[in-house]
Amino acid sequence: MHSLNKVKLDSVASASSKRVSSPLDASVGIFRAIFDRLAVLASMISFKELVLTLMLLSVLMMSAIGVVYSSHLSRQLFTEQALLLDRNDQLQLEWAKLLLEQGTMSAPSHIENVAVGDLRMVLPEVAEIELIR
């Protein structure tokens, strides 16, 4: 482990001691130092450990993608629920108006007004009423 720290410090010191002429050269130097560290790490572990590490990394990435997908799906469903609740409120309001209209239309005074005014119906005289047995 001490050799790893020494390599790490040596690569950082060598990258920072060089004169940097542009930001691109600085980026290349940083990536080169990171690549050197990874090469040292790769030479220290066996093939089995490398495969196991890559498998665990892939499981971690799949899990992260699953979390992002489930968060996205949750937000979509929450938005859909809000829209459906608004639609439910609209339908409840319309239902209340229809019930009020039904109560108004079925009132005896309204029925009599429609019969007399629109249909020109009149109450028959007592002499005009016939009983059928």
C-alpha cells in the first residue's frame, strides 16, 4: 500500500512540476497521471479481482439507472394523478349541477308551467271527465 501512495505522490508531483503551456496540456497531464495510477492498480490485482470489480461496477451502474428510471416514472405518475384529480373535481361539479337541474325540472310547479305554456294543456272541466271501469 505504501508503494501505491508513493507512486501517487510521484505522478502528481511530476504532473505539477512541468510547465503547462495551455489548458489542453494541463488536461492531458491530469488524464495521464490518472491513467498511470490506474495502470499501477491494475498491475497489483489479479484477473479474478478485476472481473469481480467490473461486475460489481456494472451492477452499481444498473442500480443507478434503475433509480433514475423509477424516479422518472414516479414523477410521471404523480403528474397523471394530479390531472386525474382535477378531472374528477370537474366531473363532481358537473354532477352537482345536473342534480340541481334535475331537482328544478322535476318540481311540480315547473312541470305545470311547461304543460300550460309550451304544450298549451288545460285542466278539463268536471263535465269533460269520464270514468272508465
